[in-house]
Amino acid sequence: MTARVRKAVFPVAGLGTRFLPATKVMPKEMLTVVDRPLIQHVVEEARDAGIEEFIFVTGHSKSVIEEHFKENPELEQVLTARGKKAELAELARYQLPKGSVHSVIQEEPLGLGHAVWCARELIGNEPFALLLPDVLVQTQGKNCLAQMLDIYAAHGGNIIAVYPVPKDQVQSYGVVALGERDEDVSRIVSLVEKPKPEAAPSNLAILGRYILQPEILAFLLSRETGAGGEIQITDAMLALLKEQPFYAVQCDGRVFDCGSKAGFLAANIAYALERPELRDTVIAEIEKLT
């Protein structure tokens, strides 16, 4: 029987330099897609999938992220006095239960593997989910993490969400090599961080959603650097792959890389179009511009 996944780690310590000057003061994770910050979209995905504890690996200047998920009595009093019931309900919907939010400071931006290592005490000896806040997956049914947890319940091991990217863009991603198919998932036989297109084992890029066993923390303990001089989670997964199975899952949904300006803008349009009160207006405005 597989151990239940109760915890999720959100690495939010990055500087967001690709979005300067917008991110000079405001964290990239607080940039809004329609009317919700990026981090809220991803936290809601985790919460709706059944996650109970939310671990933010953050930087010294990013307390606003944690504050976003806490109660704001002053704001609630004003909304109550003005009879803003819908707004109050929306605030209540995304606030996380007291005691479920934890944070740890990543002192230096040394990579995703280092961010996970920083959360080791909070992760403990449990399997955990890892979600990158600058990747959104728009789904019509179960969200991406929920789909992954279904696979995890059936197969155990470690689960990595992947999606196809153009072959000439693989050098921007971690890429997987697949082996035999095991019912509804494929076994991963290798992982490569940012390979050259001619050396890439496939065009399946790691999406930014993981379910990992706690043993991976031991491989991060050495703090060895890999591609880009950073401590790569891919290197630790490659080492754990020799001891435990890894499975690749292509989630049913559309992926938006909100770490790029084009992906962020596309996400805003796509998420606005699925809102009935905005769809017609957005389509009309797009038609005016094209």
C-alpha cells in the first residue's frame, strides 16, 4: 500500500528577472492570471487534489505570498459593512486552514534541488508533491495533480508529469527517456537536464509537477551542482531512479509556461475565455485587435 501524499512544496524564492520591472518589488508568483495570482492557481490545484499541508520555500522579501493566504480581518470588516457577500465568499474560498501553511527561507538561489533540500525538515519521511508556480495546467475535469495522484495510488513510486515540446526547444527543459509501458503509464529510464536538441532522448519535457518519495532528500544532501551551476532536482531523480521506479504521466489539459511573457499572456486569455461573464467581451476585444 502506498503512503498517502499529504504535503506539497512550492518553490517561490526566484527573482523573476524575466518580468522586470513588474517583479522589482512584487514577487513573480503574485502576477495575476485574470483575477488570481499565479501561486493561488497552483495552491488551489494542490488543495483540490487533497493536499493538507502547504510548504513555501521562499526568499526574504516574499512574505506577501504567505500573507495572501491568511485572513485579513480589516478587509473582511469593510466588505461585511458594505454587504459584499460574493467577495467575502471568494476570500473564504481560497484561504487555507490555520496551521496548514509552512515556510522556509532559501538563503541563496541555488536551483530547484536546493529549494527542495531547504524544505527537508518540513517534508520529513513522507512522499510529497512538488509544484512549480510558474506552470499552469488548464483542465476540464480532474486537475493535473489529482490525475497524478490517481496514478500514484495505482503504481506507487515517483510520478513526473511531462508534455511534448518542439524538438528545437528541449534545451530549455528537463527531458525524459521512456521505457516499457506499464498499463496506463510509461516507465522512465533516464532524465536529462537541458539537453541539446540533437542529444535529447525525446521531446517530452518535465512539466513542473512531481510526486516524489522522501529518499530523494538523501541525494540532495551532497549539494552537488549540475547544469547551470545549480543543484538540479533532475540529477537527484536520476540517482533515485536506480533504486525506485519513476513513471511519466501526460496530464489531460493545456499547459501554460507562465515563466515566459508569451505563456503568461496566453494563460490570461485562456483562463478569461473559460469564464462565462468574460468570454464574449474578451473575444470581442481580441477581434478588434486582429
